[in-house]
Amino acid sequence: MPKQGIHPNYREVVFLDQSNGFQFVTRSCAPAKDKITLEDGRELPLFKLETSSESHAFYTGTQKSVDSLGGRVEKFRNKFAQFRK
């Protein structure tokens, strides 16, 4: 018989990106204070996020490349090239 009370509360949780309203359901142990009722009638715990893959600049393609900032990376490499092995 498995021990009781040693396992985390692993259940379905709704993650909500507060920056754009995107939400997804997955299984998680994340603590959630709020609940949300989905369109299908299920009431699940709600975990609020500041950003997700739907709003993060890296995933949306709006992130600026470091190399496009006036050649600073190339200037740094040239300056310290003598120290590279």
C-alpha cells in the first residue's frame, strides 16, 4: 500500500497569460488560489502568468537580435580575441 500524504497535488490546472488572455490546460502541481469555469463546464484551479509563449518576444519573433545593435558583439569579440584559446 502506498504511503499517504507524501505526493504533491498533481491535477489539471488552467494557466492564464494575463498580458493577452491566452489560456491552456495542463497537469501541474503549481499552487493556485483562484478557480475558473471552462466552456465545457469543468471548474479547474487557475494559475496566472505574466507571460507565456504566446506573448514572450522570443517566441513571437519580435525580439531584437543582439548582433543587430550596432555591431557591439563583433566589436567585443575583436577587442578580446587575443585572450581566446
